[in-house]
Amino acid sequence: MKKSVPVWILLLFVLSVSCTTTKIENKGTESFVPPVSYEKAGEKADSLMALMTLDEKLEMIGGFERFYIKGIKRFNLPDIYLSDATQGVHIRRTQDGSLLGGTIEKSTAFPCPISLAATWNPALANDYAKSIGEECRAGGVAVLLGPGMNNYRISQCGRNFEYFGEDPFLAARMVEKYVIGVESTGTISTLKHFIGNNTEFMRRRSNSIISERELHEINMPAFEAGVNAGAMAVMTAYNLVDGEWCGQSTFVIDTLLRHYLGYKWLVMTDWNSVWDGEKVIKSGQDLEMPSGKAIANAKELLDSGKVSIDDINGMVKKILQTCFAMNVYNRPQSDPELLSKFPEHEQTALDVAREAIVLLKNSGNILPIDTTKDQHILVTGKFAELLARGRGSASVEGYDTVNMMDALKEVFGQQVEYVEHPDDAAIKNADLVILSTGTDDSESWDRPFALPASEEDNIMRIVNTNPNTIVIVNSGGGIKMTDWSDKAAAIVYAWYPGQNGNIALAEVLSGKTNPSGKLPISIEKKFEDSPGYPYLPAGEKLFSGRPGDREFSYPVYDIHYNEGVFVGYRWYDSKNIAPLFPFGYGLSYTTFEYDNLDITPENFNDGDNVTVSFEVKNTGNKAGAETAQIYVNDEESSVPRPEKELKGFKKIMLQPGETKTVEVVLNKRSFAFWDTKTHNWLEEPGAFKILVGSSSRDISLTGEVTLD
Ligand code: BGC
């Protein structure tokens, strides 16, 4: 484990004490404004704290009963319930079976967040999150423990399904809408896990060593966007950053989060993730969850002068101020009227699934399948009868769940037949085979990029036996498809679809829905190609299931983020490695053409906006949606910069033959990199290429703009 703190971190710490907050430009047009202002809520907190005993304060800064912030009866402050997570409300029960938090027995299982990113539709992120916020309010959840947004660095990470993919710009645009959606319902939204939690393998023993540029350019922008959108809680990560656990790191909390991102509300630890009471109290942390185990020695620390009452008061104040600002104390904890909104939430879940499915391959236009034809479609594989879903704290059971077979029968009727273990003859005789595969991803462990050998063998056998095989992948991230992708007739990436997302899958297969999802990740040919490889300690292998006590007996090990800012497609571009499927890629049943690129002004000054406009035409004979992507390349730079970086996108619906003009405004941040000399964003004069296309590797239009 690295012991010494790098000089730049010390320097940043000094700067954080002496400078004003960095100018922030990573921002959408709106942000959430709480019902009670920060100042007013602060005054209320001060008044109450003047009456609180030390014991009451100490009880408040450590959670209780796993998911609560303790209230104070004599002041009529109720206990505050916190619950997971980004893809819906995790219904929890006590040991005697009663519901934690109160009233809702069920919650909607939404498609997983990485699939939300695959929609490239921020408006959907708002609707999705608003629905979850309403279910929180219905169920007495005052604080949603989401959105999760650690960037996709390693395809094997067990929690990729909970996050928004590899690109900081795409993630930022989705997260800001997510935060506004949740908080518009009066539910506090928690950005997690701050920061550098990019693996689940021994996460409490992982010391992420990340360069300053990578932190600011890759890891933090989604958090920054969430902060700017008005998120009122942040959860620190399990891992260490530069030798200290995030939940007790002054650098992480005070410098990165509070100083650089200008965050002012509540910070909480992840569950059982801090160990040293003095450090926790001194770091800027406000709340230890799920109990105050590490800070149990707070009184001794106070007596010995190692921490002061001001430190404790600072923590209590943030909790109270956040809760007062959102009015969570003086309203009924549950709002049963919102139960009537469940049908709307189901509809939103379905709408997201429709736009999230990514068509990766469609040889000879085998898709869509003609529903009227007399044909035999054999369905087999892992998730045909079992709903694929991500597990861990993000788990949501859902209700009235629709598995793949249910949905296919509804659309294809007698044409489809499920066979658990089809022999070669059955496979050969089928007109089409729909083969389901994928992975069971979860918090607490990483899973291999390659499918188990028996699963690979089965896929190979089927695609080799019947050339009309359509493979459906349900997974939370990339899987190895290299050996069979050229043999499968079609590949459909359907992620974890949520309770009714298989309906959308059947619609895509039958052509009722024209697929429009695009990959929010690059899918490598082999894991060794990827920027995160290798990340396991020498000699270690992935394990399956929770590490349990093994994790605590394990030494802390360093993970060097040697790729720097070259994450995802930035990496594959710089190394000249072709991924199997590139970032931003996804097919449609129609075709699009790009034309007439116009960039104004051609020469601009530092801080000016640049408007990029172009036309997109639907050249096929089906209505469809296209996500146009705008990448920027700095042609002359004093530091190594990626070949292209996503800086804008727009999803547009086009009727056959229709043309629309797309306009995207680029701002200072679109051209800047994080300068480690000034510790700020810097735009360097010179020429920038503007690349417009339908994926990171399918650029149709190229222009240039110059910063004078
Ligand atoms: C997870 C958090 C989650 C918490 C509470 C932890 O294991 O890392 O994301 O919010 O549990 O369920």
C-alpha cells in the first residue's frame, strides 16, 4: 500500500483552504431548489443544536437500525429512513418480517441504470428518477441512496449495471436529470460512491491511485453534474484513494468534494466503510452508516482534545440543515396518495426499456421477425424463463414481472417454443433460434468478462448448428462475445430489463419498436485489451459470492490507474485497439445520413460558446430515432489528450425520408482539460476538430474551429 501522500494532493489541500471555489461549467440548464433555503435551514439547525445534549448529537451522527438517522422525540424529530437505490426502491424488512420504513409492500423494478444511459435520453432519466422518488415518498423513504455513478473502467466490475457507463459527459447529462427527478418529489438524492470505487473485488482493501487529471476529467464530472443539479446527499466510497479510506479522507471529502465541486450538503459513509473515529470526525464526514461504530470513541476524542465540539457540531448541522431544507421532519413520512402513480411508473419503466435495447448485429436483416409467417422459433438459454437482474443493495424485486418467454408468447404466440436443453436436431430444424445468455452481476464481487466455458460451448454449438440464431444478452456490462459474434445472425443487448422490459424486447424483435439504444460502453474483444487490465493483485483470482471475512484479513493493495484520462474509447483510440463494439454504437431498422455541418464562429475566444449544427436524414423506410454524437479533438495540446471526447449528443426521432437540423452548443468545458499546474480547467489556443457521427467509430462529418 502506498503510504506517502503525493505532493499534488498536499498542494490541493493547501489550495482548498486558501482559494475560492473553482468556476464550474459542467452544468445543465436547471437545478433543484429545496423548499427551505440553505441559509434558513442552517439557522433552524443552529437554534435546535443550541438545545441538544451531547448524547443527542452523538446519536445523530451515527446511523441506527441499519437504515435510519435517529430522530429526537422531545423535539418531534422523526427517525429518517434511507433506502436504496438507483434502479428502484429496495423493499426491506426487519427480522420479524415487518416493513422497514412503513407503507409500501412493492416497488417498481426499473431497467438498470446502465441501460438508462444506453437510451441517451436525459428526459427519460428525469421521468425514471421522478417515479422512484414518488415511490420513496409513498414508502416513507426520505433519502434515496442513489444515483450510483462510478465510471465504467473495468467490464468485470460487479456494479457496472448500477452506473452510467464509461463516458463522463454522457453520465453527467443523465445524472443531473436523475437528481432533479428524484428531488422534485421531496426525496433527497444521494450521489455515490465518492470516489474511485471502480471494482467490487475486495473493495474495502482496494487503494485507487488516480492521477489528478483522471480524477477531474473522468471520475468526478458525473458527481459534479449531480452537485450542480442540487443533490443534497453524497455517499463516500468503500475503497481507499491514495492511501486513505474515502469515508475518512480529508482530501476526498474536504478538498475534492467540498472545495472543488462546491458541495455543501450532507455527506455519509458507505455501510461499514470507516475505521478511525478521529479521522472520520476530522475529514468533513457528517454521518457514519449504518451505525456509529468507528466514532463510538467520540467522547474520549473530545476529552483528549483530538476532536473539538465544533467538529461534532459541524456534522450535526449538516444533517439537520439538509433535512430542514427538504422539509423532511415536518411532513408525514409516507404519502399513500402516491400509490396511485404506480401504473405511470410501470409505463416509464417500459418506455426506458424500449429505448435502452441496443441492436449490435443484424445480418441480412434477420430482424425484425415477421410475426405473421408460419415458422418455428426455438427459445432457449439462461434468462428465457428467469428474469435477469442485478443484485446486492440495488436489488428491486418488482411485481407482475414479465420474463422473456411470457413476452415472446404474447407477440409470437404458437410460433415460439421454449426448450431447456435442445439437441442438435431441434436446433437445426428451427426456422429461428432465440438464445438467451448473460451474467448475474452484483455488488461485492466482480465477475469474469468471459462467460463460463460451458455457456460459451453451448452458444458455439447453437450458432454453429443454426445460422439463424439471434442472441439476447442480459448483463450489467460488457461480456466476451468475440468467438461467436461473427456466427450469430443477430445480437441484441438487453441489459437487466426491469419488471416489464421483456415486453420491449419482444417489440424490438417483432419490429413494433425500432431499436434506438447506443452502447454507453466499449465492449472489448478480450479483457486484456481494456484500460483497467490488470487490476487484481498478483496471483489473485476472482471469487464468486461475497468475500465475507476474507476481505478483512486481506492486505490493502494498490490499483494504479495507469491509463490516466484514456478510459473507455479514449483508451482504444489511443492504443489503436479495435473494440468488438465501440462506444456509442447501436443499429436501427432504418438508416440515417448526416450532412451540412456548420460551426459558428470558426474562430472563438476563451469562454465563448461554439454552435455546431448539421442535418440528419432518415434514409430508410421506417420511423426511427438516431442519437447524433459530437466529439471534440484538440489538435495541438501541451498535454496528451484523447483522439476524441464526447461533448454533445442529441436524440432525434425521424419519419422515413425526414430531415432534421440538429444544433448543439459547445462551451468552455468542451475544449478544456484539467491543468495540473493551476488546478483548474484550461482551454489552450489552437485548432480543434469537431467530429459528428453515429458512434465513436462512425464519424460522418468533420469540421474545425480555432481558439484565438
Ligand atoms: C452499498 C451502498 C448502499 C448501502 C446500503 C452498501 O453495501 O455499497 O451502495 O447504499 O450498502 O444498502
